[in-house]
Amino acid sequence: MKHLILIDGSSVLYRAYHVFPSLTNSKGEPIGAIFGFINVLKSLIKKYNSTHIGIVFDISKKTFRNKIFVNYKCNRSPMPSNLVIQIEPLYDIISAMGLRVITVTDVEADDVIGTLVVKYTKLDFSILISSNDKDMAQLVRSNVNLISNTKSILGPYEIEQKYGVLPELIVDLIAIMGDRSDNIPGIPRIGQKTAINLIKTLGNIKSIYSNLNKISSLSFRGAKNTAIKLEQYRDLAFLSYNLAKIKTDVVIHLDYEDLAIKDINIVALKKAFNRYEFRSFLNYLI
């Protein structure tokens, strides 16, 4: 079985930035996000010994989701200026490491990864997704696992243990309870515990709405009021579902071999590592 690692570059980038927010070189240039990101890359390559890797970044401030819900992710602060200036140098370093940077306009990195997952699982690939975004859990299957913080591997069982539902029902869970980090509304005053009860008892959101008459007789506390809320906020629930659902039909002109790790550019990497004073990374060139 062929093996592929897909990295949610934007997720890893922000995590790296927050781990090393004030790291600079002797010239005062911010380097924390670059340093942390390269550390993650090195760890993934060493641990999983993959020959094919795709690193996907968000590049559009607004996507198709903002067209269907103008407040989508409106609670997010603008990217800090000392992170913005690290992005292009990071892209250059990634490319010099022989790795592929992937960007597609009008969609999120999740959608690009979701499209690649669907494409390559049809071809009997084993795929690892590196991301700290829980939305990615919806893509997990028997041959598609999620790498959490480069350490834990989450398969279908681990996803169910962590979130209370199977991977294919993560979208339904978010549709009901919402997602504050992405400003996905969900149904007001219905939390995770109630959402899990509904899904475990009645199934996905379409099945839940087909069985509203059964909810008031369920055994959990507040079942009657829950049925009323579901009916009242039906449109909001399905809007939230569409916001949380990862798109899997993005037009991407990439073949498997386009994601093969190429030879490193020693001259370019040495220049970058010296400039940003990544002395420990110079060993990567040996």
C-alpha cells in the first residue's frame, strides 16, 4: 500500500508561532514560526519515513463559506505582522527541502486535504494527516489517520473515544453543537453532551430531523425542550452542517509523484539556515 502524509500547513504554522512567539535572530528578525515548523517537518519525516508529502496552506482570507455565512470565522484576529513576514521565507525553505507547498484560492486547506484524501483512498493509499484542527477528524477512516501534535495517531476508534462519535458523524456533531473557534453557530443552548446523545440514538442530522417526534420521549434531561430547539433552528443546523463539511471535489492539478520528496537544495538551505541562525538545522544537510 502506498503511503502519503498530508500536512495542514496553516494549523502547524500557527501552533509553531504560539510556541515560539518572540524568537528572533541576532538581527531582530522573527523566526519562531519558521523554526517550529521545520522542527515538525523533520520529526514527521524521521518518524514516518514517508517518500511522499504534501503541505497545504490557506491563502484566501474569504472562501465560499463566507458567501453562505458572512460571519464565518469573523471572530479570528488578523494574522500578526511578525508571522506574516515569516511565510514567504518558510515557503522557500520548504521547497529547498524538496517538499511540495500546495495552495488553492477560495477554499481552505481542509478542503484541499479532503479532496486529496478522497482521491488517493480510492487508489488504496494509506494516508496520515498532520493537523491540530478537529474538523479533520471527519476524514479519518481505517486507512486515513490523524497525527495529533506529531505524536499521537488517531484512527476511527481514537476519534470516537475523544469526541464521542464516529469520524463520519463529526460534521453532524458540529452542526448541532456549533464550533466557537470557527464561529459556526450550531443550535443555541444545545451542548456537546446532548448532541452526542441525539446522534447515538437517532444517527446523523438528517435522521434526527426525520425523527423529531421521537426526541421528547428520550431519556436524557431536557429532551422535550431539545426537540423544540431543533425545530426552531432547523435552518441554522443545516447551515452549520454545510460550513463544517469539508469539500472533497476541489480542482487540484497534482499527481502522486508531484508529492514525492525531491533532492534538497543544499546551497539554498545553507544560506537560509545561516541567515536565520538555525545552527542545529545545519546537521540536516550532512
